[in-house]
Amino acid sequence: KAGLADDGASRTMFPSIFSRPRRAGMLVVLAVAAVVVSVLFLTPVHSLDDTEVVALKDMQLVWNPPGWDGVPSCSWPNITCGKEGHVVRLVLTSLYMYGPEITDNAGAKIPGTIGNLVYLRYLSLNDNSFTGIIPPSIGNLTCLEHLDLSFNRLGGFLPPTIGNLKNLTYLSVDGNSDPGPGLTGELPSELSQLTQLRALGVSMNRFVGTLPDLTGMTELRHLVVGFNEFWGGLEQLGLLPSLRSVGVNACQFSGPLPATMASNHLKSFGCWKNHLSGSLPDWVCSLPDGRNDYHDLSDNDWTCPLPSCCDTNESLQCGDCKSSN
């Protein structure tokens, strides 16, 4: 009893309990705890939109990707969410997803609800044996900068809504005709609206017609359109100032190559097996001749004589020519 009542003794035996620094420290702890509580209970928690959840559930059902179990969330593999809690990146490549309901090894389809993922900036679904069409709802993904649907078994047309994706810098639908049906029809004129593109690949499909106007694509570095049924001329390639590589092999292009090229950066050019004609322009002699370089201009209807670089540049294959007489 004396000990509890003797205030001086208690302070002497346990000085740290009653000291002013201790009381100040406890106040700091309480203040920090109050901040934590306010963050947990007063700050809104960002999460997937209901429409995003619908899209991911459809993909879960149709594709059955590994690790996509339970309720859709940003913790699923191959998904990246941004600071606001929305899906901004989806990378599902070389998984050959058939889905639980696919029994004939025909491949799964891309659900139309993919257009619900309106915050996506990067979408790569290449090499998965997907069948069916590219849904027009792909045009809803106006934040997209990278779209890769290559080496699947897709058919149908490239939807005109692709022109809505004005932030795209990379677009590839290459390789859908081996072994699939391939994309068909003409490339939509709306493709011309993608003026930020740096890489465009539509090779190894069953496209027909002439190329749309590409001259607004001043940033375009890589153009690969070969192994289709395109026809018409290639003059507009000479107006693209940023071109590094061009592949227009095995089509039905005709007429002369551009007399000059606006690009001073051209490193690779292939136009093998077309119906191109006329004299080979001087710029072909500026194509690099290195160990890893290869430029095939053969199997066309060039007019003789061929430039001397066709013999001196070991990386350049010009093929035969015909007399102008």
C-alpha cells in the first residue's frame, strides 16, 4: 500500500514510465496509428470495373489460362494493373489455350467482351491457336499502344474499328494463314489513321487489294506485308521518312520501285516474287552489305542493265533482268 501511495518512490523505481520523453513517444505512436486507420478506412480502394470483371470471366471460361482461378483479380498471372486498379497489360503468349469447352482441338475464340478492357495499353495474344474473327469491339481499346495477334488461326476481316486505336505504335496480325484460314479482304482504309505506328505486320494472311494510304505514318520503321495477294504499286514507300525495314515478298505488286527513298535509315528491303518492273533505282546500292544482311529483289521483271552493286553487294539478290528492246 505504501509503495503504491508513495509517488516519489514509484518515480524513482520506474523513471521511464513517468518521464516526459516517454509520454511524448506514446503520443507519436497514437498519431501514427490514427493515420493508418484513416488510410485503411477513409481512402477509397481502387478495383476492377464490373465490365472488366465480365471480360476476364469470359476469358477464364473460354481460354482457361493457367493460374486464372477463382474471382478475377489483378493478382492473376500475366495481368498487370495500374495505380487505379485497372488492367493495363495482358500478355498471354504461346499457351495454346483451348478452354475447357473445346473438345475438337479447334482452338478458342477471342470473346467480344475483350472490348471491355478499355484501360489496356499492351495486349499480346500471339501464338495461341485462336480461331474465329478479330472482334470489332477491339476498337474500344483506345488506350492501346501495342497489339499483337500474330500466329494464331484467325479468319475474317481486319475490322475497320482498328482505326480507333490512334495510340498504337505496334500492330501485328502476321501468320494467321499457317495453318489457319488467315485474315481476308482488303486492309481497311481506317488503318491510315494510325499515324503513330512504328511497326506494322500483316504478312502471311490472305489479304487482297491495294495497300491503304500509309504516307501519314511518318514514324513507321518496320513494314511487313508479304505473302498475301496485294496488288498495285509501291511508290508511296518512297515517302515514308523513318523506314528501316520493308518486306513485301510474294505478293502481286507491280510497277517500278520508288525512284528515291525519303528514309536514310533503310537497313533491310525484300520484294522477292512480285511483278515489279523497270530499272532498279540507285538507292538499292545503299543497302548494307553485312554478315546478317539480306535483301532479295529477285523473281521480278527488272529492265537491264542491273546496277553493278547487284554483283558487288553479297547481301543483295537482284535476280534476272530483261532487255528494254
